[in-house]
Amino acid sequence: MNIMDTSSRIVQYGLKTAFNYIEKNPEQNLPKLMDWVDKLAGNGPNSYPSQRAAIRKVINNPDNNMYQLIINILTEIDPGILKAVFENFFLNANLLGWKRQTELREKYHCNIPWAILLDPTSACNLHCTGCWAAEYGNKLNLTFDEIDSIIMQGKEMGIYMYIYTGGEPLVRKKDLIALCRKHHDCQFLSFTNATLIDEEFAEQMLDVKNFIPAISVEGFEEATDGRRGNGTFQKVVKAMNLLKEKKLPFGISCCYTSQNLDSISSDEYFDQMIKWGAKFVWYFHYMPIGNDAVPELLPTPAQREYMYHKIRQVRATKPIFAMDFQNDGEYVGGCIAGGRRYLHINANGDCDPCVFIHYSDSNIREKSLLEVLQSPMFMAYHDGQPFNENHLKPCPMLENPQLLRQMVAKTGAHSTDLQSPESADHLCDKCMAYAENWTPTAERLWSNSCRCKKAE
């Protein structure tokens, strides 16, 4: 389905014209680009008025750190890639795709996601300590045709954002580039250890223009090599230098635990990520997933609160966009999984509501994407969200484990870990003490949150 009507095409043409001016003088012409964005967005309920107002505020203040980030992006990234990101991410996946997603949510009374996470393979060239993906083994793969079908079904629903996880997705480099080329109207992002990024692949990324890596780094050399193996850090730095040299965009992915939080949240580390050339960093809270998980690695309430404040400080002061998926629940209305904003499809075709919650009653090889979203487990998510009115306690596993226990029991969902299946009771039991300990801090932070006050 083509998501653009004639009027949208006219405005998109105007946006492309405005974008050409940006190349010549980004500082002067950024407001013109926003004028066209405003025309395309309109004034409806799904037009992102507050987000657009925030962007306007930034581009009118050259001293703002986010203004500096925008200028860095416009001057340091290949212009062809910028145009592709603008069209595929900002236009197709957001302004235009959102309208279609909203229509289908109302029509089918179920969640329709903004993005789909999928594992092309369970294989990986590394074996990192504590990696839940390693539990799947190295023998599972979604075929090219299966991934292609998922994307085709997704586009029918207005979904133009696809994120690869794994395993190590770049084990399937050839197929991923072919999918980028076939679906040139989609934006692809991949979590990767970056050790397979070489000159040839960088040139292919420049060619297709719609593939962005999010590189997993655990801090500096000692910490990274300690988890991922000797020599890994230098390979990753080499890959980042190559990407920067080729004017290719990339971000960084960090998992924080009770043991590494100090090093990967320091100003020194943020400054290093900026120096490497990263434009964004996504922080993930350690999750005690799998029979061999180590609950002692869960951050303490004090450590999590520190991250809550640190990420907000970085967003206000440094030219890199930082997100903390567990602590930023207040900005997205709580849990975004179960198809509300995304779902996860593993390399066996099992459809998990969340990349961290491996219980499913559906397989994409047996059901259509819409049927998956209408399945009992996904509808339990739909009917239960938000799982807590305090959006700093968004997860039905980590902060509300009794809810995940109930949903799995009610829907008959099974563990999708084929190597060492873990019962929901076993997983949720590991989270009970954490949820209880975090609650007083979460309640205090939420009571002071502007989102909480708006809700009142």
C-alpha cells in the first residue's frame, strides 16, 4: 500500500527542495525545513505539535547542545544518507506511517506497532558474558523471504522502521543489504558488535543509504574486552573510525549493570562517544533473563536513580542524543512492547511481545502479522497497558512481575528459549525483590515528574 496521497506527495516534494537548501547553508535554512514539516504534519492529534515546537526552540538557539548536534549531523553525515533518513524515518515511519497505524488500531482494536524488531539469525561471532541472545544457540535463521514478508506486511500497516537484533545480525550482511535495497522506503537499524564492519560493508551502506548501526560497547577497553573477549575493543574502535571517515551515521548501545554503571555513565565516557562520532546512545537496564542470569547485576535503586538524572543532564548539555529505555517510560506512556510501539520476532519465527520477554503463543511462520497482534498474549498486553500508572515502573516483568506471571498463565504462552526454557514463575521470582526495592524511589521521582503532574 502507498501511504501517501497526492497532497502529501506535493508537500514531500517541497520538503525535498527545502532539504537541498539545508546542504548549502544548514544554519540559515533549518527554519525553512521546519516550515515544510509543519505543513505536512497539519494540526491533527497525531501531528506531534509538542515535538515540533521543541525542535523549533532548539534550531532558534545556536548555543543549545541539541542545536550543535543537529549541525554536526548535517555537516558530518553523507548528504544522500541524510535525505534517505529524512524521508524514511521522519516522513514514512513517523508523519505518514503513523496515520495508517492509527487507522488500523481503531479498525482492529489491537496494537499496531511503530517498529518491528527481528533476529535475522541466532548466530554470533562472539560469545559475550551475560548475553541472553547466546541462549538461543547458533542454528536458527529467518530466511530472506521470511524477513521480506514481514516487511511487506508491516508496510501495509504503515510500519517503516525495522530494527535487527540477534545473535549478530551482520553475520547475514549480504541479505541485510539486499533487503535495504529492495525496501528503499524503510529505515533499518541494527544492534551489532561492529567487529564485522569492514571497508566493503561501509561502501554498501553508503550505496543503500538506509542502514544505521547501533554498536554495543561496554565502556573502555578493559570492560569491553572483559565481557566480549580480548581485542574486541580495538576492532570496534576501528569500525567506528571507518564509519566516521565514510560519513556514515551510527550510535552506541550500552547495558548498565550494578558493576559497570560508574564507568559507562561518566562524563569521560560520554565525551569519548562524541569523539568517536556517535550521534545517539541507547542505555538498557540489565534484565535477569534466562536460567543462568545473575540477579546481583541488577542496578540498585540508588544506581537507577543516578541514571535517571544523568541521562536528563546529558540531554541538556552534550551534543549526543541519549535515551534510557527503562527510565524514559514517562515520555512514552509506560511499556511500549506487545505491539504498542514495537514487537520482537526471533530467529525461530516466535513473536515475543518484548525483546526482553521471551514468552509467546504465535509464530510468524504460522500466522500473519495482524493475527499475531490479535493473539491472546499480545491482546493481554493491549488490554493491560499501561501496566502501572507510575510510568517509571513500566515493565510487566521488572517492576510488576505479578502481571507477567498472570498473562503467561492466562494465555498459555510458552518460553521461546529453545536452549534452556525458563518458566515465567522462575523469571518473575527473580524480579520480586527488585520491584519492591525500586518502588519507593520510583514513587518519589514520579510524584515530582512533570508527566505525573500533567496526568493529574
